[in-house]
Amino acid sequence: MRQFLTILSACIIGSITTTNAQRAHRNTQIASAEVEATNDAPRFIEGLSLNTPTATKNISVKNTVAVKEKVVPAKVEIDEPVPTTKDKKEAAEKIKEGLRKNTSLYSFIQDWYGTPYQMGGTSKKAIDCSAFTRQLLSDVYGKTLDRTAAMQFMMTKRIYDQDDLKEGDLVFFSIHTKRISHVGVYLGNGMFVHASSSRGVMISELSQAYWTRFYAGAGRLN
């Protein structure tokens, strides 16, 4: 009987010990869950909500610093293109061909070709762009133009499409300025004759980058 009571007592103590261990383990889990919930809950400091992520979360940090992209400006021609040997040959061919079609126009160009440029010049010693166009339209077409490029622009009828240009029309340019500063006479096939500020009287192509950049429009004198 005593032996039975000893065994029964040991079983009861073991059961109590097991129950206490389970209860302690459960309490530990609850406490851990409360701590995690506390960490995930929003925190407030002086009215500002600060969400603090737990250590087990993957935090993705995005760099929000704006970085300016380096822009390399395109190379542009700031000076009038120097006529190449090919350009000079084509100009000579243009004059030679033109003499067969419009003798008065191309005889005038041939006579003035290479005349140096000078602001305010009006003779074969030196001439500026508007004086050249004024002289050409007077001698070849019997028409009168005002003295400056800007005035010539104002007195001519606008031609908006280069495909509509005809021989004798005026082509205007705004070079390094917003106002009309240069003028020439259209010859056809994308070419025009003018008194270049650096090359004198010459034939150029509208399609050249320099002239395309500063092209301001065209006009026709009725």
C-alpha cells in the first residue's frame, strides 16, 4: 500500500510539473507576440506617425536624390562655311550653265563674283548684302528695293515653302540675332547668290547647316 501511494504521488507531481512548463511556454509565446505587435504598431512623436519595421523585414531603400543628366550640346557652326574646291567648281558650273538660260542674271553674277564685303559698301570695291541684292534686282529685273535687309524683308510678299521659291526671289537670314540681318537672291535648285560678310559675293546652298540654322524666310517682290 505504501508503495502504491509513493507511485501515485510521483505521478501527480510529474503532471503538475508538466502543466506548469506548458503554461510557462504559452506565456512566453504570448509575450513574444505582444512584443512583435508592439514593434509593428505605428509610433507617434509630436503628432508624427513613425512606422518602425521589425528586424526580420526586408527594407528597400530608394535613392530619391535627383541627379542632373549631363547634356552635351550639339556642335553647331558659328562661322560661315569656307567654300571647298568642289563648291567653287559647282559655282563656276552654275554660272556657266546659267549664262545659257538667263544671260543678264548670270552675267551680273559673273561680273560681281568675288567682290569683297564691307558694311555700307555699294560698289565693286566692296559691297554689303542688301546693296548687292538691291543692285541685282535693279540691273537684272528692273525692280527697286529698299536699302537694308530688314526693309527688304518687310516690302516683299512672304513665301513659306522653299519648294515654292523661284529664281529672283529673296532669301533672308537672322544670323546670331532675332532680326533680319542677311539677304541673298535665290537662283534655283536650292542655291542663292549673296555678299557674304566673310567671303564676299559668292554662291551658296540653302541646305548647308549654317544657312539652314539661320534661315528666316523668303519673299517675292511683285
